Amino acid sequence: MQLQMNGKTPPVKYQFTKFSSKTEKTGKPYETSWEELKSRAFIESQEKDGVGSFYGLCEGNTRAKGNYKTNSILVYDIDASPDNEAVPLQEALREYDYIIESTHSHDPKNNNNCFRVLTRTTEQMVSTDYETVSTNFVEKIPYLKSLLTKHNNKPPK
């Protein structure tokens, strides 16, 4: 399993589960491209559309810990940062094809920078592989590891 490097040809479409709100338990499957994801990513915007996504396919399209079937994107949340670490993180991730987007909790006016990092793999992972692949990637990027440690976030399982 490798991470998608810049300049490589990605899979055409990704299958995700989309939720109409952050509290909705059952979502709907949808497909999108990496380019479409990049086009809707935002860092500083306060505009929140209320839509949440699980960047993989959930069993029965139901949100629950450990309830996904496949995934080809690694997801890391950086929450409650007083500094906007997205800019130096971009430099740390420069070799990889990634997206950094702000989350629903992002509020830079009150020094609460919350964002999500998405990186894609070259092939789909089954749920049992996700934690290992995710942890191995964090180990390769010291700055990402320091942010996750600093803000008490861990790679998702």
C-alpha cells in the first residue's frame, strides 16, 4: 500500500457516505473525484454547509466507529489549534497529493483552527488495514505527527 504522490494518475471515482448533518446516523452513498473534493475544500471560510462525509464506504451507510468497509483516503483531524498550522503542513506534505480543509468547528477569529487532512492511497484499503497504513504515514511526516500529538489527536481507527 502506497500513498498517492503528486503527479500520479488517481482512481477515477471514490465511493463515500454523505450525511446531511454531523449528527445524522444514516447517510447516502455517493461517488466523487479527487478534483471535485479539492474544489470544495476550504481553509478560512466560515461558510458551513452542514453536510458531513465519511471518506470511505460505510456498512449500511451507517455512521459508527469501525463501521466502514473500504477506504482509499487517509483522514486526520487537527482540532483546537490556536495557530493556523495548515500552511507549514502544506510544506510537510508537498510530496503527496493531499487536501487540507477546515471542519465545522473551524473558527479562526477566536483562535480555534480546526482542519482535516486528506491523503489518498494508490489502492483501496479494507477496514483491518486502515490503522496500520494511517499510523505508518504519520511516522513518515514528523510535522503531522507533532500536530496530532500536540492536539491529542490520533489517527482514526
